[in-house]
Amino acid sequence: MSVRLWNRRIAQVSAAVVGIGLASVAAVTLAWSWRPSDRFPFQGVDVSEANGPIDWWTVRKDGADFAYVRATSGAAIRDPRFEANWAGVYEAGLRRGAMHAYSLCKLASDQANNFNTTVPRTRDALPAAVEIDFAPDCTSRPEPRVVIDELRRFLTMVEAHTGKPVLLKISKPFEAAYGVTAALPRPVWAVQDFFPPEYPARPWRMWQASGIRRIDGVEGPVHWNVVAP
């Protein structure tokens, strides 16, 4: 092979690699900025301590209508940023709701007490939400009957405090293992990036459409959610 032909092949390969790289960057950028269409009139975020300090006025300018903020996890953990987020969402004029991260390793009554003593009862608040998923710090896998009974106890106690039905934000693996949405008649918050989920037993009321969206006002990726039209 001549030197000229060899150099031409190298140039072609280099161009192809650059093209693939640019295409990958474009795809990632598109995924970061993607949001569902305006067919969903109400869209917003859910956040926790992991998202760090948030400029809620900027989040509102970037298209959020509401925000769910994590308040508690398990039986004793309180999100260190809950109070700041709870106040910031309200001051920015967004609708606000509080979330609890449920643990299979803790009693439901203790978890409900943790949430109820952390989150104030306010008439303007959105219904509370409970995040139900398998957590890496809890390897317990109780029988389905036990899980459903405990979740029902948690819901009853929290609803007595908030006065509104609790949203079930449930992952696909947990739903497959325990059939929560069929057993507990509550509004469903389903989770699946980019494509509307079909795994709950009942139609979802809210959908986490992206777990990687980037918006102004928040460092790093944020969960972007829509309300069913």
C-alpha cells in the first residue's frame, strides 16, 4: 500500500471517528434537554438532597409548574434540604408536594411518624408521595402480604395527617415483585425514561419521563415529571 493511500485511509477513519463522536454528543445533548410535548400541560421536577442547592425562580422560568421535594427516608432520616426546598418552591410560586422514600427494612408506622412530624399540613400542598423501590441499603424481601399490609398502614397514617390520598411513585421492578398498584387503590406515579410506562395495573396519574434532564437552576440531572392530561 502506497504512503498516499495509507494517509487517505487514516484520514477517512479519523473523519468517521469524529463523526461518530459528534453524533454521540448530539444524542446526549438531545436526551438532556428532552421533555414531553405540550400535550401534558402540567410538568415539573422532583428533587432531594442529592440535587444540592436549587434556584427555584430559575427552575420556574425553565418551564416547571410544580416540584416534589423529598422530606424523609425510612424511619429516622430527614432530608437536610427539605426545609429550604419547601420554602423555596413556595416563594417561587410553584405548587409543592412532599415525598417519603419507603424502606422495606423499617416498620411502616415508624416511617409514617417520621414523615408526619417533618412535613407540615398545608392546604396548598399537593398530595404527598411515597417512593417505593428496592434500595441498596436494604436487602429484606418480605412476603407480598406483609409488604402490602405495611404499605397500607403507612398510607392510612400519612393520609390522616395530610387529608389527601398519597401518590404511589413505584418502580417497575418493585411493581413486578409485589403488585402494589393492583392491591392499593391510590393514584400512580410511574417511572420510565422517554416512553410512557405501561407496567402499573392502573393508569398512571403522573409519569417521571426523564431521570437525566438538565435545566437551569439545578446542578446535574433532575427528574422531570408530567401529569396525565
